Amino acid sequence: MIRTATKPVRDTVLYDGACRFCRGQIALLRRLDPTGRLAFTSLHDPQVARDFPELPTEELLAQMYVVDRAGRARGGAEAVRYLSRRLPLLWPMALPLHIPGSMPVWNGLYRFVARHRYRIAGRCDAGTCRIG
């Protein structure tokens, strides 16, 4: 976990806005968050570098991050695990994500999907999407 100087008003999900797969997952999270507990910001937004300089761009490109209101940043499977506790509609996912000793499996699965996300759904640049 990384601590950030900025403490956002709402838990903030940082994602790759140039990735069609990532944008689809964010659209799903928005639907699962009807009360607006979360804010969603593309890592390509210049405000991200200003607000969260502690998070290197390479890390943000490698995995989604959630920065909570206390300024704690969680990435990858740890971020998904955190969201599974924050959004009631994700609570069924919380059980398998919290099995003791299971995080290495979830981290490996997350890294595999993240590495192949452009092959899965393509990349979006300048308003157009293509297979990466």
C-alpha cells in the first residue's frame, strides 16, 4: 500500500482510460455504485499526476489503483479486494477474495489479465479503438 499526500473526498479509482477493457470495467463499477461512493479518473488526466505524484505512471499503467479518503492507495487485486467490501453489490466477491493465503493467486490472475487487456478488448487512442 502506498500513502498519498492527497486525501480525496471520495474513494477514487484510477484506471487506464485508453484501454477499452478498463473502460468497460469502470462502466460496470459505475452501475454497481448507485450511491456514488466512488470517483473514477483516467490515469491520463493531468490532475492524477498533480494529486497523486507518489504513484508512478508505470504502476498506474500496470494496474488499477483505488485511493481511499485517508490517502491509502491499493493496486491490482488488492484494489479489487477493497472494492468488494465498499460496494454492497460486490459483497459476494469479498468471500473468495478474503480466503487466507489466497492473495498470491488473485495477484497472479490480476497481472495476467492486466498484461493482456489490450489483446482482450483493444486500445483506444484519440477517440478511436484498435487492437493493441
